[in-house]
Amino acid sequence: MSAHAKYPEVVFLRRPDNTGYGFFFHNEADFRHAVESFAHPILRSFAGEPVPGQPDPQDHLKTAIATFIGQAFDKAVPNEVGAEGVSRAAAACVRTTFNEQIPRVVVIERRDGRTAVRPGIEYMRHPGHPLAVVVDADAHGGDAHFFTSEETYRKIGETPANPRCWLPQIVYRLYARTPSVMAGRPLVDQATGKHSVECRGISFGLKAPLEERKEGVA
């Protein structure tokens, strides 16, 4: 299966401390809507006759993308923007970086103080443990934790959960082997108020393991 398509299935924003975001796009129309909802208001402000000294609209768009992405890296995203606002900036970032053929998995990173955008081909290989665990809470995803090795994943999985990191521990407790990307959607029973998490593995149409852990075995 090709590693490229007309839209990215997943876009990761990965910080140097292995936290960040994971954003899922369901189809080409969903991705296009995310891009346009970010870009069109900015480009509309430049409609009409050009004004001398005014920046090029595309340059202004790139500046806006860089501002939103920079806030995400700095953990300074305004509450009114949230993860969903970052997802739209990330979609616009991908659209302005790649032409028609877009990697199915894209990683946005910060290297030497600069933003780098690259194909995330490693996430299409499935070593049996997650490389990324995403809280799939908003329309396109949410907070994510990344793991550089099985040992790192195991170490986090065996630590007590806390408000900043709880989904990797749940995935570790439930599954012995997983695809490279795991997502968990928080649910609340409206009748009882009981909280639960619905987990799923993302295989990108490739052969990938998803095996439940035997009770009492970790």
C-alpha cells in the first residue's frame, strides 16, 4: 500500500519531550475543510485590490500557521483555540508543504529552533507496541504521547496515571501487542456518569497486531 495519498490520515505534532498532538482526518473532504477553515478567513482579509506595502497573502498565511504551530510547541495554545484550532493550523501546514501527493502520516517537529515537516513512515511499521498514543477527544484528535522504544513505553505504562498522562497506562494494561498508533476516546455514560475509554488501533490498512493482555500478565 502506498505511503502517499490525497490527504494525511494522521498528522503528528511532536515536541522534543515526546508530548504533542495527534490529528486524524477521515477523508479528503474532511482534510480540505480543515485547511479551508483556517486559510480562508486569512486570505479573505486580502481580497480586493492589492495595497502597496501589504504582505503577500500566502506569506501572511504562512506566518499565521507558524504562530499557531509555535504556540503548540511552546504549550501556549489559548483556551479558545484548543486542540481543534491547532488541528486546522496543522492541516494548513501540511497543505502548504506538500503538493498533490501527501504522506499518509505526517510529522511536524521542531529541530534547532525551526519547524520541520516530514513523512512519518515509521508509524506505518508495526513493531508490536505503540509509537504514539492519542487522546481522541476532539473532532480531529487531541493530546498525544510518543515513545522511542518498547522500553520507554513499558516504563510509562507501569507508572501511575496522572491528569497529564493516563491513556498510555490504560493501553498498556489492556493490550499485550498493538499497532504503532493507538487512540482512545473518553466516554461518559449519561445515565450513571461513569467514565470509560474506547480504544482503537490504527493500522493504515497494513497487517498489525492488536492482542489483549491476559489477565494478571503485564
